[in-house]
Amino acid sequence: MRAPKNKLVWDVTMSLDGFIADPKGDPGKMFDWYFSGDTLSVYSSKTLPFKLTKDDAKYFDSKTKATGAIIAGRRTYDYAKAWGGSFFIPVPFFVLTHRPPHRVPKGTTKFTFVTDGIESAVAQAKFAAGKKEVNLMGANIAKECIEADLLDEIRVHIAPFLMGDGVRLHDYLGSHWVELKRREVIASSSGITHISFNL
Ligand SMILES: NC(=O)c1ccc[n+]([C@@H]2O[C@H](COP(=O)([O-])OP(=O)(O)OC[C@H]3O[C@@H](n4cnc5c(N)ncnc54)[C@H](OP(=O)(O)O)[C@@H]3O)[C@@H](O)[C@H]2O)c1
């Protein structure tokens, strides 16, 4: 299946020393920026009340609005307990896994479990997203996308923490260099620095 040309973006919050979650898999305080301001995101709900600083809310809402589909790795899906069946962005959701679950929590999100590889997941998500972006969640699947030359943009939110240990952005990417072109830098009043790079 040949994928359409819409953008594939890896969006990730990372500590300054390069971790995306603690040793138990929890992003923990790194995600405080979603909840520590006084501006309600349009994607806020009773169960997930996104309250950000004004500049973070503008950034978050515009990037979220541009998202037409999501791909997550199975570890991210499991860690988040399938978001209770309802992910906060109402778009098609693809989970890359070798072992589709027997039961999925009932909710508003339509999950598709993809077992035939990253290229297939990306192609299916791009078709489902129409002209919008496809957003990746999970370092392992992002690494596969980089290796397969599928990724267009890395959007990293640098959280003002040193964590010392945990899940790394990447353990080992291979011995070749991947050249990045910086696109955007926003130093937010929350202490988060949003940096995006094109590949
Ligand atoms: N800081 C942030 O912004 C952020 C965002 C998202 C996630 N996280 C954290 O990141 C951690 C998860 O990331 P991760 O990098 O460890 O894992 P991941 O990318 O979420 O998932 C990896 C898993 O996906 C499945 N998979 C990957 N490639 C596959 C393929 N080609 N075919 C079939 N299945 C495939 C495999 O699961 P199976 O073989 O078991 O099916 C693999 O173990 C969690 O701790 C989560 O909380 C942080």
C-alpha cells in the first residue's frame, strides 16, 4: 500500500537528560505542563482537564487540531490502559503490536491493531488522516520510523527536569548520523521549551 504524502510527526515530552518516562514507564511530572496553567484547552474534558499557560494552550490546541490520526506502540497503549477507551483527540487510532488484545475498553476511540509492520501502520494512518498529520506515540516505534525513513518531523517538548534514569528517547539508533533541520523554538512561560525539527 503506497502511503499518501501527509506529514508523520513524533510528538514527545523529554527531560533535559533524555528520558521520556521513569523506570516504571510513567512520564510523571514531565506532563505537569498540561495541567499547571489557567487556560482551558479546547480539548479539555471532565476526565482530562487540560489547563495550560496561555502560550502552551495556543501551541497545544493548534498542533492537536492538525492531527488526523494517531499511531502508538503497544507499550504506550498498555501503559496508558488504552486511555479508558477514549483518547482525547477524536481521530482514528492505530496500535502497532504482535498480539492484538482480546478486549478493548469501551469508549469513543476506534482502535485498529496493526500486526504487519510499521510501513503498514503508517500507510493506514495516513489514509485515515485525510490531509491532516499523523502523530506517533512511543520511542520504539519512532525509532522504526526513522530507520525506515518515514518520519518527517520530531516535535520535542523539553521539560525542566533531570531524571537520571528511565525510558530513554533512544537507546541506540545505529551508527549513522541523522541530520535534523530546526524548524521552530518556543520558550514557554511554563518552563517547557518546544523545539521541532524536520528530518
Ligand atoms: N514522554 C512522552 O511524551 C511519552 C509519550 C508516549 C509514551 N511515553 C512512554 O514511553 C513508553 C513506551 O514507549 P516504548 O518506546 O517503550 O514502546 P512503544 O513504542 O510504545 O511500544 C513498543 C511495542 O510496540 C510493539 N511493536 C513495535 N514495533 C512493532 C512492529 N513492527 N510490529 C508489531 N509490533 C510492534 C511491540 O509490542 P508487542 O510485541 O508487545 O506487541 C513493542 O514492544 C511508556 O513508558 C510511555 O509512558 C512517553
